[in-house]
Amino acid sequence: MTRMVRVLRTLLWEFSLPLVLIVVWWGVSARSGSLYYPPLSRILTRFRELWLFDRFGSDFVPSLVNLAVGYLSAVVVGIGLGVAMGLTRWLREAVNPVVQFLRALPAVALLPLAIQLLGIGWSMKAGVIFFGALWPILLNTIDGVRSIDPLVTEMTRSYRITRRERIRHVVLPAAGPQIFVGLRASLSVAVILLLASELVGSSAGVGHFVLQAQRQFNITDMWAGMVLLGLLGYLLNLGLQVIERRVLGWHIKRR
């Protein structure tokens, strides 16, 4: 019972401010006659019509696939390379100049090059998302691995624990909190780059739809697309928090 009360209290605190803002937005915009600020009721109606029916398969699903491919690829490469660089000093020193150079390049600025090399298909969007989302995961993984107490590493060696078991049972759990910091940061970057890649070069997707709605002065549709992007980012972050609580339950309880 105590746990249920704690969960309900957390949900109440988390959703109270969004609900208040929605009520205020609804009331302020109810009698709006402006083309650029339509009533919230009209926006939600178009949201239901577009993203639950008309545009779900043609625009939302492709965007979600591009985001998943780019972000998950960044997770796999970022954690794998970050663990290797964190554990191996010579590899870290050899690769570090290249990493620092590449991470300084804005992924959005590489969009014209990506379009020239990969076209305007899903590979371009997934590649741009991968490039931008990689660095927070990689750098936080390196920091998390390097922050492990050297005595712990020496103890695993003295017990003749294999390298694979050491990474699985010692390195990854110890670096887990820092890795999830990078995962959360890169997730927001991935959503931003999804929109940017679909705005610049695309024939489908949520970003393409928002741009076309703006060009055609379908402002209500444009707002509906923006609401969808906000909800997408929020739900993905919420899902990542659930995964973090399951994987790092021991760390959260201790904190």
C-alpha cells in the first residue's frame, strides 16, 4: 500500500503542471481568431485525425523507424567503443584526437554532405541521427568506465575472472549510472536531428509534414505535428526512465 501511495504521489506531482498548462492553454485559446494561434480544441481534433488515422502509416511510422535505427546504432557503438576506450589506455589516447574533432562538428551542418553521399532516403536520416547521438553516449561511457575504483579491477584479476565476465558483471554495472546520463542526453539530440533531417531533405515523415503544413499555411496541422513531436520525446524519455529504474534499481535505492 505504501508503494502504491508513493507511485500515485509521484504521478500527481509529475502530471499536475502539464495538466494546469493544458487547461490554461485551452481557456486562453478558446476564442482565438488568429490564424497563427488556433484554439487548442481544434489542434487536438486535427491531431486525432492526422496521427491516429490519416498520417500514421505514411509519416509517423517512417519517422519512428529512422529514429530507432539511428539511436539504437549509436547506443550499441557508443557503449561498445566507450567500454573499449575506457579500459584500454593506448586505444583511448590514439582515438581521442579523432573523437574530439568529430564531436565538435554539428550534425545539422553535415546535412548537405549527408544528402550528397546518402541521398534523401532513410539511410541519410538514420546516419545523421547516429552521428549526433553517438557522442554523449560515448563520452559518458568512457567517463563511467574510467571512474571505476582500480582496486575493484585488480581484485577481479586476482580472482582470474575473464575479461568478458569482468565487463558484464563489474564494468557495465559500475559505469551504468553514467551511461544512462549519456543515453538521456543523446535521446533529446536524436529527436531534434530527426526533425532537422526531415525538414531539409525528405519526402515523408513528421518533419516533412510540419514543413509542408507551414508552407501551405495549414497552421492547425503544423501545430498538430509539433504536439506529436513533443509527445514523442516525452514518451521516449519516460520509457528510458522505466528501463533505467529496472536496470539500475540498486543504484536508485542507494541514492
